[in-house]
Amino acid sequence: MSTVITNIATLVTNDPSLGDDSPLGLVRDAAVVIDGDRVVWTGASSRAPATDNRVDAEGRTVLPGFVDSHSHLVFAGDRTEEFNARMSGRPYGAGGIRTTVAATRAAGDGDLEANLTRLLAEALRQGTTTFETKSGYGLTVEDEARALRIAARHTDEVTYLGAHIVAPEYAGDPAAYVDLVTGEMLDACAPHARWIDVFCEKGAFDGDQARAVLTAGRAKGLHPRVHANQLSHGPGVQLAVELDAASADHCTHLTDADVDALANGDTVATLLPGAEFSTRAEWPDARRLLDAGVTVALSTDCNPGSSFTSSMPFCVALAVRDMGMTPDEAVWSATAGGAAALRRTDIGRLGPGARADLLLLDAPSHVHLAYRPGVPLAAGVWRRGVRVV
């Protein structure tokens, strides 16, 4: 069954060869044809081929569905009090994760999955069609494995994050916990995950511990990602590039050497402005990274403690307002950038062969995502060729 979406004011393809030679590959007065779960044609609306169905975009914008490449959605509990206290002057540290660990361990599988699906539906309504999510709130063999099993029922982009913080039971013996994460826990979790991640930060895991975790994961067939340089400068970014991690996430505190390493490697710098918004922390300098030639992604970091937002449009607006990105750069980073952070070529773009994940904006231009912050602009969402919103 084929469908043409026609009368599109601005089509964002993320393929310069299909549009105006800009990174967004913009096509004006455009159409896009879907057949099954794939895009099969894009171009001028007047030249659109005949199809089984026709959707009139009525002069609105179509862009690829957002790719949220960093989230923590398998959890239970609420940290409203922590957020309220932080907004009243208490600084953010890694310790609050333990509150969610206790609640998650106590929750049943059904409750965890219901919360996950609620958040996914919330994100989908705002245009997110691909998401990555992590474990990391169980920190026992059983709880980490069940988090990944639950996540894997809803996405292919599942990340093992047993090394989120040292489990409370191992507070006096972090080395023993690293042994668990790289041994029995890894054995139980690897069959359910594609990625392995580590929070390389003061109060979490140092460079040597992070290296041990990531190299053990690689030996089990998992590809590295790294929570790097969020709260302070550390070895996370350099380690990510050295180990060919798909992404170094946060990248708030960087030296020139860190920026150079990212610019000369294949590791994407994934920026998470929701975390800085929710912790009143220093903003990442996206302009510095982009000017150096680094590939940048934007993501929500949706989690109950430091960034409880599922809204990619909100993150686009923050990146433009506070991180030095242009609207075009922010939209690219929230779509094609996220795809690059997941090492995917079938999403984050709209061209022949791409997966038919599309967002119809109730606006004549993608710039409205930053121009009209907080406004629900998603007029339609297609995922795998099916209109779901």
C-alpha cells in the first residue's frame, strides 16, 4: 500500500543531494511517497507519482521522526522532592540515583513496563519514532537483566548500564562491584542488549573502572557508549574515542584535546540539554564542537532524576537558545545526529530506502520547533509507514 504526502511547504530530508545542498537537504513545495515501511520517493509536489492513498499536508512541514539516542526509561518511583530541593539551591550529584534504584527494585515487572510504555507514548506524540534506553536502576544481576528484557520488547536499541553507580551493597568495595558488572551480571544481560554504557564520573566510575567495563562488554559483542564529562572534566571522552564508542554523552566539560579527539574520530558527541535545564548546570558548548567538525546529536536523557522530559522539541529549543546551535543544526542533530549516535543509516533521514518515520509539523518551517517552544506542533506522526498520531 503506497501513500503520498503532498503539498508540503518544507520537507527536511537530511540528504543534501535530494534538496538544496544544505545539510538538511530542504525541498520546498514537496511530496514524499511511502510504500510499506519505507520511503520510496521524494521531490517536488507537482511531480509526485500516483499512489494508493494521498495525504494533503496543507502547507505544513515534514521532517524525519526524532531519534532519541539516550534515555533511562525502565524505572519506578518519583524524585519530585529532589528536584524541588535542587531548584531551591541544593547542587546535583550522582547520589540521587540510589533513590530510584530502591524504588525500581521494589516494583513489579508490570509496573515497570507500564511506566515505560506511558513515556514512550508521550514521546511518540511529540514526534520521537526511535529511542534508545538503558538499564541502570536495578544494579543486581536479576534486576538489570529484567530491565533489559522489558526494554527489548519495545526497542532494538537497548543498553546495559550496570555501571551506572556502585550498587549500595558494594559501597565499601567498588572493585567487587566492577567484577560483578563485568562477570555474572554481564553474562545475564548481554543477550538482551546491543550496547554497553558506563557513567565515568566522580562519584561513579573512574577511567580504569570504565575501561574494564567497556572492554568486557566488547568481548561479549556489545558496543560501547559512555556517560562522559558531565559533572566535571575526566577521562570519559578520551576513553570513548579510544574504544570507538558510538557516542560520548553529555560532553559538558571538555578540553581542547577532548574536542580534537572527537573531531578526529567516529564517536558522536551527544548533548543532553534537559539535564542542564533540570540541574541548573553549565550548558555544553555545542558551537565549539560544531566549529571543530564534531558530529553532534541531541537527546532527552529522559530519567526521573536529572532530566525528566521526553520532549525532543523542547531539547531542540534549549540547544538553540542556550547552546549556540542554529535551528537547522539542532533539527539535524535531533534526527540524523541521533541516528549517527546509534550507527544507523535507515533512520534520521527521508530518502529512498529510509524507514518511513515522519513527523508532520503544524508549521510552515522546521524553525518553528525553536521559534515556538513548548507548543505542541506535531500534527501527525508515521512510524514504519503507519500513521500512529
